Amino acid sequence: MKRYVVDKASRILYVKKDSIVDKHLRFEGRVRAGLFVSFWGDVEAEEVVLSPGCFVRGEIRCKNAVIGPKCRFSKVMAENKVVVFPKSVGNFVEAKEVLLKEGCFVGKVKADLIIVDGKAVVKELEGGRIIALKE
């Protein structure tokens, strides 16, 4: 069941919580997904923000992405920045700048700047500068 709300003035597409999007989603603007939204196809937008518990089976293609806590995704291809929050699981992230929060699991990260904040599990890192932080 798809439940959308579009704010035309701000160019934001809100996907309501517990929705299932069974096709590819392409939007000229920002996409904000509520809690426990499942995307079975690709998501294409300028900015993608996933709330906790979201699932994306396809690829995420955007300029900026925020992957909330406890999300599952296959691939994120962003032009600028990606933030992956704790307990999120994914296969591949590519962007100019990637911030991995403590407790996330990512197969491969490819970026110009990779910041690992705390203990994150990453199988392969490929980037220009890699910074590891621990508070």
C-alpha cells in the first residue's frame, strides 16, 4: 500500500510510515520516508532521508542521503554526502563524503573522504582520506 504526501512548494515527497513502495520511485526534489517503509525498487531524488527501520531493495541514487538507524539497503550512489546511522546494514556506498556512525555494517565504501565515527564494521574502504574517530 502506497501512501504519499507531496508538498509542491517545498518539493518534498513524504512517504507515510509502514508503506510499501513496489515500483521504482523517481522524484524531482527531496524524498523523506517514515518509519518502517519498504522500497522494493530504486529510489531516485535530489535528497533521500530514511527514518529508522526502512528497507530499500534497489539502489538509492541522489545528491545527499541520510540512512537512519536500523535500515537495510543494497546500494547508495550519491554525488555529495552520505550519512549512515547505527545498526544500519548495507552492501555498497559511494559518494564524495561518507560518514559512518558507530555500529553500522557496510560491505564496501568508496569516497574521497571517509569518516568512521566509532566502531563500524566495513569490509572494504576505498578513498582519498580516511579518518577514524572515537570519543
